Amino acid sequence: MKNLWRNRLMSVASISSVAATLMILGIIFALIININAMAQSAKDQFDSIQAYLLDTLTADEISALLESVEAIDGVQSVTYESKNDALERMKESWKDNAYLLEGLEANPLPSSLIIYLEDIYYSSSVLEQIEALSGIEEVKSYQDIVEQLLSITEAIRKTGIVVIFVLIAISTFIIHNTIKLTVNSRYREINIMKYVGATNWFIRWPFLTEGTLLGLIGAGISAAFMKFAYDYVFNLMHSDFYVLVSAYVVPPETLMKDVIFLFVVIGAGIGALGSIWSMRKYLNV
């Protein structure tokens, strides 16, 4: 604690650097977690393809077509929906306005196969194979939505990883310079300790503790900021204006458990790594 006070300007710089790094890391982490939640929700909603069948198909042809679709790699299950079933489902979806369908002289809806995928990543290949089958009039899928969602998720992940590593490197360098100032002022004492038989780790531990403490203080500050900021955004997203989006937002309690653990591990790791790096040449006596 004395060393932190003596080098308070560099200590503040180190703590600020770690805190800023972890704040940005927390924002990126929150984005990734929430986008993954949206992707999972999209998977639940868009992991199916609906293939509309020609009205001229016989029962045997529909049965053979169903077996062909089930054999496609990536298909989890296939359900046949008749014209009447499709009309009933439309009536249920229309709810109070279902009476408008009562006046239909004939059922205009086609029969179809509803194909459920093992994963949305199979969407493209399954779609191509279904469109090549005979007896299919039209195929309805969410391929464009799926591809856009996956590309956005992957871009954020890659960008986040690059930014995180750059910021961690900067924070480690600043803590390295902070500890180095302390080591420079005590290099004679370190040399004497080495000459009288002190081990490297006996000398290293106080500085390692100092660096770890700097990292933990920065982690605590960033965790408090993250908790306040995410609570504010979460409450804002649950207002009436954002009610459609709020269903996909991860609750603060769920997110903060992972964030605090992540901050403590990375903050302490940055501090310890910076300390060890700063002492290397002084231990070679």
C-alpha cells in the first residue's frame, strides 16, 4: 500500500487503464451474450422450412416426398400439414378476425411439409436440396434473416476479440511500467537479497501482490460501472417503447455473475503479468 501511494500517479494510471479495458470488455461481452440470446431465439423461430406442395400430388407421392426430405442431412423432423390444417392454423392466428375466413367458397391454401432443422447452420444446404425435389411448388424459409444474423454475430465476436487483446496488452504495459518504478527504487535492496540467498519468488511476491491489487481495484471499479450501466439499459429496454426488443435482453442478474468473475480473473491476471514482466532483468544477478 505504501508503494501504491508513493507512485500514486502511475497507480491511478494503472487502475484507470485496467478499469477502462474491462469496461469496454464488459460492453463487448454484454453485446455478445445478448446477440447469442437473440440468435438462440431466432433458432427457435426460424429453424424450420416450409415447402408448399403441388395440388396434383397423390397420397403415395406425398409420402415418398416426405421420406426423401427426412433423409436429407441436417433435417431433424418433417411434419405434413394438409390444406385444412393450414386453414385452421390461419384461423387461430387471426383470432378475433377469423370470422373473415368463413366466407371462403374453397380452401385456397396449399398443403405443405414443415421441415425442422437440427441447427440453423444447415438452412442453406437443406434449402438447396429441397428445391431440387419434384412436387415442390414453392419453398418458404428465413435464409436471409439467418445469414444476416449469423454474419453480424460473427463480426461482433471477431472485432470484440481483437479489441480485447489490444486493450489487455495496453493495460499490462502500463502496470509493467508502474511496478518498474517501484523496482527501480529498490534495485539495490533486491540485489542484496539475491546475494544473501533470497529466492526469486521470495523477492517477487510483494511486487506480484501489488500488481494484482492494482488489477483488482480496476476490476471493482469497472464491475460497479457495468452494473449501473446495464441496469439502466435493461430498465430502459423494458419500457413500452422497446417492448418488442426487451424479450431478447439477458437479465442483469444472469449477466453480472459472469461479468464479475471475468473481471476479477482478467484484472488480477493483467496485474500479475505486468509485475512479473517488470522484474525479469532485476532478478538476473
